Amino acid sequence: MSGEQRQWGGRFEGDMDALTREYTAGVDQGLYEYDIAGSVAHARMLGRQGIIPQGDADAIVAGLAVVLEQFRRGEVTWRPELEDIHTHVETLLREQAGEAAGRLHTARSRNDQVSLLNRMLVRQLCDDAAEACRAFILVLCDLGERHAADPMPGYTHVQRAQPITLGHHLLAYGEMVLRDRERFQQCRERANVLPLGSGALAGSPYPLDRSMVAAELGFAAVSRNSLDATADRDFAAEFLAACAITQMHLSRLAEEVVLWASAEFGFVKLPDGFATGSSIMPQKKNADVAELARGRTGRVYGELLNLLTNLKGQPLAYNRDLQEDKEAIMAASRVVVPTLRIFAAMVPQLVFQLGRMREAAAQSFSLATDVADYLVKKGMPFRDAHGVVGRLVRECEERGCELNELPFAVYREASELFGEDILALDVDSALAARDVPGGTAPVRVRAAAAELRGLVPHRGPHPPTPSPAAAGEGE
């Protein structure tokens, strides 16, 4: 590679070793939109501030518009010797704008340019993830309302504990994904700070109008410290952390789909469009979507640990290690966003076996706590009531029956506080009794679904990431 093609070749002689060229190449081929948008804003500012001639600024902006269309039409051949997207854009710009193209890099370092691209990328990926979360939340709200009164067993320690409703269970994931969405939105806010103008590490000696560039690119503020702006990637690590937590939530739901679809549970039948079969056992229908979501969670965790480990040993300011950040954040996004989208499509297609779930909700002495509460409401201390009901459960085990199948005489022998109304206790009355905010009573589940839906407007709070589509338009 000749010195003329390198952006840093003045003091170097000869060609770069092919192994070095391949090893140091970036993975940012698809990020031309962000790079060109940043260059357009920078060139316009340079011209307006008189840092470069206005005619050169106009030629750069017009040339970048042509380069953008070349990328969009697929006319650009990736050349590994040009290292990264920034050099590709500048090389193509030189063909369009001639000598003026050489002025684009005035008052700009590759370091603050890379940081700008990364922040624009994370900002967009946060928007994509937040939107995918929103869509899934709305699906869960619909299902929560539809199944607000359909009983199922609630579990602790993977053992039946108390009756809940299917709607209540699904809305629990709605709350989790709501917090996931908020994490992506908050990450976006912290990423939405313009680093351009920080130079290599110390700032710029030119009279830059950083606020102008920030406004054109949709940034809420400009960075206060040039070292921090060029050297840190905590916004990228935060994005990966948000991805990891989101994928963890999806993996928990995936695990439940796998369990519920088994013959042992029998709570759901898998839709054909989201399942696969066995190559040898014709009867099998496998929850492959859920299993893959569960399995890919480790990949997202790995990218978070990857970047945190990358950052922990770097002194200020920029180091080439930081090139690895883009691959990590794009890899995590390629898992999380499609998983959110396929779950939003798959979960409504699950065929819930409501009769089986109702039956299971009444088994395994799931009404034991309600029987204890009955005694407490009659004046017995809860610990005493707990002991009484424990003995009744033992009696049920010996008789091979459920609590609501015991003869009244057995209840009466256990405590004189029992009246015959204890025999009317069932799953539906147990559900209705939990009529408190956050409870599983059907009326509360419907209210929770409506409230959750109101927290996710159909349009996001942020404007779309500025596009350089109008890069040829002068000001």
C-alpha cells in the first residue's frame, strides 16, 4: 500500500505486510451512512467558520452526496488496503471533489471521527432495540387482557405454589421488557453527546462551532473533555449490558415455553411456523426458536465481557483496542433485536391449553395459603394457621385428595374456626381475593395491562437518526 493511500503514511516506507493489513482491517463496511453524515456536517461547519474556503466545503458536500449514492447502489468495492470506512469515503471523495477533498480532515482526527461513528451507531441500535421492546410489550398487553381470568399454577422453586392467571404471568414479562426498553432509552441519552471536535485527544486549535455540528447530527450536547470523548466506550458497554439483561429476560421466557410445550406440563401447543421436527422421530415438535434464543444468550453475555475486558487495561487516550467495540455491539444487536421481533410474532401464536392449566392450578395443594388466610381472618395468628394447614395437607397426602376435597368434619377437627364456607374455596375465589394493586385478581390484571400499554406510546420519544440523504444541499 502506497504512502498516498495511507492516511498516516508520511513517515513510512514500503508496503504494509499483508498479514498486518488483514489483521488490522475494520468491520465497519456497512456504516457509511454515519460516516458520511458526520463528514457532511463537519465540512459545512468548516466552511461556515472560514476554516476552509466555502467553495471547497461546497465541493466536499456535493462530492459526499455522490459517494453516498455509490454506496447505496452497491457500486463500492471494499478494498482491505484502505483499512476502514473512513478511508474508503475519503478516497472516493477525492475522485469527486479533487484537491478539495484533502481539506475534509482539517480540525478532525481519526480518533474523534471514530468515536462519532460509534455514538451514532449505538444511538441507532438503541432506537432499534427500544422499538422492538415496545412492539413486544404491546403483544404481551394484548395477551394479558385476553387471559386475565384464565388460571394457571404459579411456581416457586419450579414447584406449584399458588394459583395465578396466565395474563398475570405474561404481564410479568411485559414489566421486564418495559425496563429493558427504558435501559436502551437511557443508554441512548448518554451516548447522544457529540465527540467531534475533540481531535486526537487534546481538542482543536481551530475556531470550531461544535454546537452547529451537534444540532445537524441530532446530538443533545457536546463533550466536555476531549480525553474522555475519544478514549471511553462506556456508552457501548452500557448498550451491551442492556442487551445482556434483555436477552436474559427473553431466555427465561424461552425456558418456560420449552417446559410448557413438554408432555409433562402440557400447557401449550407449539405453532408449526415456530417449531421444527425430528429427523428420526416423526411425532416430535421441537421448540427450536425458544431453544435458540436461550442458547444465544451466552453470545450476548460474551460480547459484554469482551468489551469490559478490552477497556479495563487501556490508559488514556485512544488505543487501537477500541476498534473491537463496533463488532461487539453489532453482534449483540444481531441477537437481541431479532429475538424480540420473533418472540413478538411467536408468543401470540402459542396455543395455550387453558383447561389443562386450570386443572394444574388447583392441584398440589395450591390453595393451602388461602386456607391459612381464612383462619387468619377469623382471628388465628398466621404461624398457628400455617401449622394447622400443614397438618391438613398431610391428611390430604394420606387420603390422596386435594384440600377442597376433604370432608368438612376433618376441617372442623383441625380448628373450630372453620365454617362450611371453607368448602367453597376454589381457584377462582383464590384469584379474586388478590384484589390489590399488582395482584393476580382478573380485574387487577386487566388494569395492569391497560396501564402498561399507556407507558409505551406508538411513536418513540426520539427523532430518527439524521440521514445524509440531502448531503448535496447547500446552506
